[in-house]
Amino acid sequence: MNLKQIGEFGLINRIAKDIKTDKSIIVGVGDDAAVLEYSRKEYLLLTCDMLVEDVHFLRKANPADIGWKAVCCSVSDIAAMGGEPKWLVVSIGLPKNLTVKYIDGIYSGIKKAASKFNVNIVGGDTVSAAKLTIDVAMIGIVRKQDIKLRSGARLGDAIFVTGALGNAVKSGRHLRFIPRLKEAEILVNNFKVHSMMDISDGLSGDLRHILEMSKVGAIIYEKYLPKAKGATTESALAEGEDFELLFTASKKEARRIIENFQRMSNTKATCIGEIIKPGFGLIMIDKNKRPVQIKPKGYDHFA
Amino acid sequence: MNLKQIGEFGLINRIAKDIKTDKSIIVGVGDDAAVLEYSRKEYLLLTCDMLVEDVHFLRKANPADIGWKAVCCSVSDIAAMGGEPKWLVVSIGLPKNLTVKYIDGIYSGIKKAASKFNVNIVGGDTVSAAKLTIDVAMIGIVRKQDIKLRSGARLGDAIFVTGALGNAVKSGRHLRFIPRLKEAEILVNNFKVHSMMDISDGLSGDLRHILEMSKVGAIIYEKYLPKAKGATTESALAEGEDFELLFTASKKEARRIIENFQRMSNTKATCIGEIIKPGFGLIMIDKNKRPVQIKPKGYDHFA
């Protein structure tokens, strides 16, 4: 068996299999961040994101953008759980032929993002590597009543996404995105959100995670998909690197979100469909009003 | 300026420069792990360690050993702070030509180490990469009164190392070492240790960190250096990858440690010298009883 046959999520399932965890783990492998016991009123959140040259970015990219993205991927994970980022450590693998100026560029991007989202840089590891590699591990904190999981979607929920999807790589947005920390905070503080995650691997693949974890199905409408400039439906569904929020809320709450969220956040939240019974999987009503079964296909590193 | 000119520690200083941190950080960049506010009686510890193929190990190594080491480097860091490891996340960059069997081997080593040292695997990231890359970020917990820092060495302290040093790479010990968690626990619970760290980059370079952080000097004796089988003095001083504990305690306490520690732990702790006034740097009395100024030279990834 090779990697292509089992794919990225097969791999994740393989590492998650048979691991023993103790009572301190509220949610382990399988959400945007792990949820861990902390204090009477709060949980710790823990997440990590690895970026590799020639896979996630090219050497010719602006090094400050690479550093920015390395931090913002994890900020996005913490935000999607309803939490606030607090501390980070960063491991960096540096090719020996990088200039100090380039490295300073990466560091400036890391520090800029950490400062912008109030995360403390508290340590790291620096090693040599053939390809520039950055892995950020981040701890966040969330009030227990605010925690948002992938498993919380309920039958009849409206499905929302923030911002616009698709064309993130070609447009360069994948390196310079603003993680939806503020938007998540507004959602958590003002609306009853049932489930939430960030879209990193593409809407269709990521929505599939919510469906699996919540044991439900979904119907979405092509005509409602908020597409970024230059994005096709295919790109909006499956390209990934959007780092928008994907969330569900009851229909009653959906009305309040549609009426109030954009005014409060300056960011659009678009209702793209609804949660239906399991067994239907993920169905899209296309422009011709025909139902299409959407294969659960987001970005897979090993496909 | 290139990487070779500024070196690994120049790089670390560059990222540590001008970072803003808030009151929740007790110790940030510069010790084995960051020390963070947690509860009334405890601190959180946070560390990360990145291993890269062809830098830290070869593909032909036993994959279970690679996974074992990835976890144990961080366990060693947490132990050296006087703490207990609690949760980890692991980012893995996998070349597409790895077999699933090889990857399962890595995972089995990760799980074995996590199980052995009671660390919960709570998440991770899996991406494709040209070279196999594993980065473990680990959270530990330490009682406030037990915390051991690099900055605690005092004038007149005896300097100790556990186990034996040198020849770690050639002997394969660098992949299969047992982090000194039990030994650190025994030290913390039974003796007054002033400063502690683990030896990952080589005794001379790592002792130098204690000297700099504690603003002191040190004299060590070649004849007392506990050398591993096949190790030269040079290798014991500078090769690195030993993952032994380096610690200091008052002379009075040193006597108690010498008399009791080995019986309690089954591990040797050898007194190799003493802490002297700053300004002397690091001096070694060689076999011919001549003082030699030891340059602060452990393993440098970019030298």
C-alpha cells in the first residue's frame, strides 16, 4: 500500500488509532484544535500547522508573507474553536543557502502576525533543512460555554461561510489572509452557533468533516456560493486555503445572523444551504437546479 | 551576511529580539521550555523539537526509532525544567515515496514513547514534504516550587551530569535514548537543584547557556567527564545528542546527591566541576592538569 492509496485522512486516522488518552482531553485528534482541561471556566486549545517550501509556498514568495501565514493558520484554528490565541512556539527548518535578510523577512512576518493577534512568541527550534519548513504550535484559551466543535451541527441548521471562497492560491490570498478571529468572537458573543470550523482544505472536504462528526447530511446551493474574484465553482468548493469560517446555526438564529452579522463585523456571512438527514451525504443544487452528489474531495496532500 | 556567519544561536537571538510578551510569560525564549502562568500552584511548560531527514537521521534508520526520538526530545526538555509531560501535537512532513509500512513504523515509535512517558497525543498536521520532517510540540506541567531554570546556578555550585556523554550518533543512542524524566523527578523531589537543562547540543555549548543565563563561569575536569563507550573527550564535550541532565547544586547538596542519587535512580550522576566567578568563561583542567579555555562550541546547525 502506498500513500496515494490511503490519502491524507487515511494517514490521520492511522495515527489517531489506538492512542490512549486520559480524562484531561475533552476533544483530541479530529477538530481544528485539541480541547484540554484547564480551569473551572476555561479550556486550553492546542493546534499546529506545518508549512513546507514547494508544497505550501515557493521560495520566491515574500518571506514576510510566509511568516505571516505560518502564524495565521493556527490563529484561524483557534478562532474556529471559539477561542483566543495566547502562546506559540515555532520550529523552523532553514536551508543553508538562505540569506539572513530573507530569514529576517520570515521572522518579521511571524512577529507581525503574533503582535496583530495578541499571541506571545515563547520559544521554538531552529534547525537546518533542505526545504524551508515552518511549524507553529499554538495554545489558545476558550470559555467552556463558547467552545465550537465540528460535531455540533443539528438537523435543519443553516450553513454559513464568511467572506468569499476560491482562487486563494493564484490570487496570493493564501499567504496574506486575515484569520477570522474577530468574526469568530462576534459570532460566539452574539449568536448561538452550533458547529464551526475553518476552511483550509476546501469547502466540500471541510463541510464533510462537520457532516461526519455531527452524523448529518447537507444540501448546498451553487447559486449562493460566495466566490472570490476569479474563482470557479470548482475552486470555491475544493481548492482550499480560504481560511474562512464555516458554521451552522438554527434557522431562527440564521435570520438574526443575516440581519446583524455584517453590520457588526464588516465581513459577509452567506447562508449556502442547510443540514439534512444523514445518508444523503453532501448534495449541491447546481445552477440548473439539478442535484449533484459532491464527492468529499478537498485538498489531499497525498492524492 | 549568511547563515554560517551568524550561526544557530545568532538566529535564535534574532527571532527573540523585540518580541512583545505579556505578564503570562514567566520565562520565554531561551530555556528548555517556555514557562507560562497556569494555576495557583502550577506552571505550564511549552516546547517544540523538529527532526529533519538527512540532518537528524537517515531514511535507512528504523522508523520506530525516529518516531521515538521525536517525542523523547521534548520529554527531555520538560524533564529538564522539573516538569511532567502532559499533551503533544505532532506535525509530520512525509515524502510521497514512503511506504505505509514505514509511516506506520514512525507512528508506532511516537505512540510507544507517548505511552511510556504518559503524554497524550491530542492532534497534529500531516503534509507532504521532500524530506521526512517531524515536529513535536509538547505541553508539560510543573509545580511552581519545582521549576528548574538555566539561570539558577550559583557561585560555588557543583556541576553534575547524568549518565555518560559522547558517541551518541555513531552508537545509535541518539535515536533510542531514554529521556531522564524519572531522574529529574528524583532530583526535584529529593534534592535542592539550583539550575538544570538537558544536553542536546553538547556539554560545552549547553553548559555555556547555564553560564550565560546565570552570569557565572565554570571549571570542569577532563578526568571526571563520564564518557560513553567509544567516546573521546572532544565527542563528550561537543558532539551533542546525549539528552542527559546537566545540573548544579550547592557543595553541601552535592555530597547528598553523590551519596544517594545513584541508589535511588539506577543512573549515575557525576560531579564534573564547579561554578566560579564570571569572566573566566568555561575552563577545563585537562589530563595533564593544565587549564584550557573551552570555546563555547556545541553542535551548530549552520556552522
